[in-house]
Amino acid sequence: MLIDELATTPNSLTELIIVNVLNNVIVQQLTAFSRVLISLKALLALTIETAAIVNHFSKTKEHRYE
């Protein structure tokens, strides 16, 4: 692959710049992806907490009418 070849044997300043730019883009994409995963984790935790609260109040409601 061309990128692998450039990364292992850079022959010119232009190739070094290309590899550097590509590496920066990859790091930015991974950073954005990790932020998405952190947000999804927080959303999942909120959903679980909400389900626990709803479950608690539904049990309380059942006992109230017995």
C-alpha cells in the first residue's frame, strides 16, 4: 500500500508532510470517535438509572394499591 510504503521509507520532504498530515487526520478521527463512545456510555448509564427509578416507583405503586 502506498501509505505504508511512505511511512516506512520516506524519500522526500513532501512524502514526510503527507504522512504527517495523514497521521494527524487519523488521530483527529480517533479522538472524535472516542468522544462519541464516551457520550454513548453516559447515555447508557442515564438510561439504566432511569429504568431503575421507573422500576422502583412501579413497585411502590403496586404495593400502594394492595
